[in-house]
Amino acid sequence: MILKDKVAIVTGSGRGIGRAIAIKLAKAGAKVVVTSRHTEECDEVCEVIDSAKGESLCIKCDVSKKEEVDHLIQKTIEAYGDIDILVNNAGILRQKPLTDMTEEDWDSTMDINLKGAFLLAQAVAPFMIKKKAGKILSIASVAGEVGFTNISAYCASKGGLINLTRELALELAPFNINVNAIAPGVIETKMTESMLENEASRTGLLSQVPLGRVGQADEIAKAAKFLVSNDSNYITGQTLAVDGGWLAK
């Protein structure tokens, strides 16, 4: 119970990596605010947490909209009185060649993947600054470190998220707030489903992974639990690759 009584917000936690992180933090004792644009998915995650004797709260939120972020923070404070942990996980991926990528594709990707993380960090920072303690973790991607064909907006957003992590770590260090990121590699989720179902695509992706297998969402959640716990108090401004060795090459 290394997170006992900590209050954690996990964005995009209705499915995939976010869901796994929310459940993992709850099992470690945190009071978890489960949030995404889809209430039904959040409700299901809360049911899983509640059935395991954890504590959770479902709040619908589109992280690209400041008014919804402000509502999320207000409801969290009303329910739990504080915020100790923020996990910026919400993200989308538009897979199209550059010549087919629309302005809307670009803007929506940047708004959710990058602006959303900025808005959430900005919203929780005053509570963490006041008590001089807090953990902010963003889920980036190996696509923020290397190029991938046909996902230009996604690569740009994740690269931006990695550097935003470095900047926030410097800015918030005087207040004892740790800011880090995780760069997942090929993880089995709804987002990667189409790529992994295509044999040629799957083979191509796994050819980049020294461990030779697809990762699981729970493996990202384990790393997340460490980075938001007191066990990581001397780590800040870092991006931890959980990628089967992809970036080691």
C-alpha cells in the first residue's frame, strides 16, 4: 500500500494503459479519479476498483477543454480535498500519410496529447506547490524519440510531451514536485490493435524490439506506480522507456 491515502487523477483511464494504471494505483492504496470522455468506460473501471476494495471516482472530462479540466479539478477537491498525483495518459493517434493528414487531425492530436497534459499540469500545480509535494507523470511514447511512418501528428505531440516533462521538472523542482514520463513501446491496446492484427505491420514492429514480444498495459502500470511513489523521490525530468529494448539500439 505504498500509495495509501494519496489522491491520483489518471486521464484517459477508461481503457488500455490508463485503465491498467488506475487499477494498479488503486490497489496500491490511492484514491483514484478515473476520467475520460466516455463515462461508461470509466464506470466499468470504477466497478473493478470498488470490487477490489479500492476507492475511486468517475468524472467525465475532455482534457483538451479548459472548462472541463477545471470541472475535473473542482470535483476532485470536493471529493478528496487534495491532489497528490497526476497521470497524463489521455491520447489519440491518427494514422495517415502526411499528404492525407487534415488540419483537424493535427489539431485534435495536439489538443489531446499535448495541450491536455499542459492544462492538467497547470491546474494541479497550485495544490502541489502549496504543500511542496507532488508527482506528475505523462505517458509519452517511443514515437516521441524516433520517427514512425504515417503518424506525423502523434510523433510531434509525443516529442513535445517529452520536452514539456523536462521543462516542468525544472520549473517545479523548487517545490519538491517530481515530473517524469514513460515512453511505452509496442503495447497491446485498442490503439495498437489494427497495427498488431496486420501480420506485416506486427512483424515490422517486433523486428525493432530486442525482447521480441508485444508489451502489456500492466507492464506500463508497474513502472507508473514506481514513478508516482516515494520510491522515485530523487528522479525528475526523466523519460523511462518501457519498450522491450527498442531505444537501446
